[in-house]
Amino acid sequence: MLNIIKGVGCMLETNAEKFIQVAKFNKFHWMILFWGAALMLFDGFDLVIYGAVVPTLMKEWGISPVQAGMYGSYALFGMMFGAFLFGTLADKLGRKKIILICVSIFSLFMFLTGLAPSPEIFGVFRFITGLGLGGMMPNVIGLISEYSPAGTRSRMIAAIMAGYSIGGVTAAFLSMFLIPNFGWESVFFFGALPLLFLPFLAKFLPDSIGTLIAKNDQKRIQNILVKVNATYQPSENETFVLNKPKQDSSPVKNLFTEKRGFLTVMIWLTYFMSLLMLYGLNTWLPKFMTEAGFPLGSSLSFLLALNVGATVGAVLMGWLADRWGVGKALILFFLIAFISISSLGYATNMVLLYILIAIAGAATVGTQNLTHSYTSQFYPVTMRSTALGWALGVGRIGGILGPTIGGILLASKLTLQINFMIFAIPGIIAALAVFLANHQGRKVLATEKQSLDIAK
């Protein structure tokens, strides 16, 4: 383990980050993948659930399309603030602690949403649910990224985000059965199940190595490294370091230092456009289709097709990204998203329509999943949760606009072709943003490598 464990006087200095990167994939990695995917399942469940219940809510509560779009955005406002707040706090308090807090918040208020007696209370509970979900995602992704062996990060993040896509499929499938038989409330009760996960998460999830090093918690670091590599032998006289020392200044300010300013803005623009497409399509696809003449059951089956495509796409795209390069893969898939979504308004054959919807699901959810891996590569472990949290927070503004724009489009009585074209255009903008980010990102990584070489 040359350059990973070395003697410094009578002490041993271990580069914990390099140690993790050269480790072989084992049951420890399977364990964090399992719990990461389980949590992401419920984030994906929440993505789809409002779109599934919105036709019923509009009828039951007598709300307009614009009001429905507004209520749909409340959870996204919560996600935006949750990503900003908890993403930044985690780099100081530890990802595990923040994940446990966020799971508690979103699970409890998912249950309470099913008890909401009015649209206003419904909106408040959805906002608080969003706070928990918004804080959970960047920290789960940051934790998985931190413990990914070299060359596996895209696939590991894609694996947990497959849980996100499966959550969407679960929401669409359960909605087809539960809403007609037990009412819209029942699907929100299902979303409270992660409350049962809390004891297991507390026991099995590791904390961030960066946080433990900052606390100088030698014993817990050694316990984790033994799980990462069973051949590791802990030593009493051992200290731990990262590739890059922790910075003392504002972690948010650090996103704009060392040539990262333009890169950070382009990544934020990518998230913004990606989430606008993602939430707009998942919120309004069933209603667009009922307005086009399809019955509610068929419209929910379109939502199911969208998320089945997303599940397949999440795994396939992670595999391809590790081979082609995640930047190139993102550009291609954003272009596919534009083509498939814009084509939905023109398809008349049912088989073709289902295929296009599945491709759109793969290209929207799949590209969003890849952006997490893409972002992680440009920021050191000490600020990765902050980078992901702020990118998701800014991106949630696009997510907020998605349901709102859909409600305005529906109220404007525009053609189906125009509606889908408007939701497709962000794919072109996102592809351009990634192209520009690739160029700047290469400079950032080259500068960082040069700094590490000098430090050696």
C-alpha cells in the first residue's frame, strides 16, 4: 500500500481516502448499497406520488390546474431548502447523523400528509416532507461516493438511484390499485415505512471518513477500514489523512475557488434543467393524457411506463458512463431526452407511445442520476455533500417550476405537442451546460492533480 500507509517518525500515517479507493468491492459495499437504494426508493416514490394523486385531488377538492401545480411545488420548495441546509451541515456534523434526521422528518410527514383535511394543510405537510427528502439525497449520494472503490463510483451511484426509479414504479403501480379502492390517502401512508428502518440505519450505516478524521476518532475510522478491507491491521500509533486537507473557510465559498466557479454554475444549470423536465413530466403526464382523451387508469399506466424506463435507464447509463466517461454520456442522454419528450405529442400508435415514454423516463431520470456521479468527481470529499446539496438545492428551483409550468400550460389549453415541446427544450440547454462544464472540469482536475503532486 505504497503512498497509503507510511511512517512519520514513530507514527503511521494512513491516507484513508486512498485506502478506500484501492479496496476491493465486498459485503461492506453491498450493505451500504442496499440501504442507499432502500432510501432512494422512497425519494423516487415521492417524485411520482403527487402526479398519481393530482387528478383525484383536483376533483375531490375542486382545485384548478394552476393551484394543483402550486401545491405540487410545495414539496419541491422544501427539498430546495433541505438540500441547502442539510447538505452544508453534513460536512460539519457527519452524513450519518443528518441522514437519520432527514429520514425521520420525511417519513413522519409523509404519514401526516395522508391525514391532511384541506389543500392548505396538505401543502404545509408536503413542504416539511420535502425538507427531509431534500437533505437525505445529497448525503446518501455523498456517502456512497466516499466509499466507492476506484472505477466504480458511477455504477454504485447508479445502483442506489435504481432504487429511486423503482420507487417511481412502485408509486405508479400502487396508485393504480390503492387509489380506486382505498383513496389517495393510502399511498402516502405507504411512504411512512422508512420510520421502521431507523434502528437498522443507526447500526449499519458508516459515518463519513472525512468527519471522523476531523474529530480524530481513530477507533471508529479503524473499525470502518477493517470492513472496507479485511486484511487491514489497525495500529495504536496511527493517524489518518485525506487526499486534501480540510479547508477552514466557508464550504459554500469553496465551490467557487480553484477555478471551480464557472464549473459550479454550469453544474447548477444542468441540475436546474434536468429537474424541471423530471418533475414536470412526472407531475403532469397523467393529467396531460386524460386531457388527450385517455381514461385515468391508462394515464397511470403511462406513468408506470415512464418509471419502468427510468429503472432500466438508471442501471444501463451508470454502466455506460464508467466506460465512455460520464460527461459524454450525459450529453448524449440529454439529447435523447429532448427527442423522446418532444416526440410524445406526435405519437398516435399506442405501442410507440409507450416506448417513447419509457425512453423519456430512462433519459430524464437516468441523466439526473448521472449528474450526481458527474458532480462528485470535481469536488474533494471534505466538501462533496456541500457541492451536491447546493447543486440539488438550485436544481430544485427547476423542479419547482416544472409542476407550476405544467399547471399554466394545462390552463392555457395549448396543444399536446406544444406542452411536450416546452418540457423537452431544457434537455438541449442541459446538454450545452454539460459540454461547457466538461471543458472547465478538466482544468480543475488537472490543477488539483498538480497540487497533490507538489504536496508529495
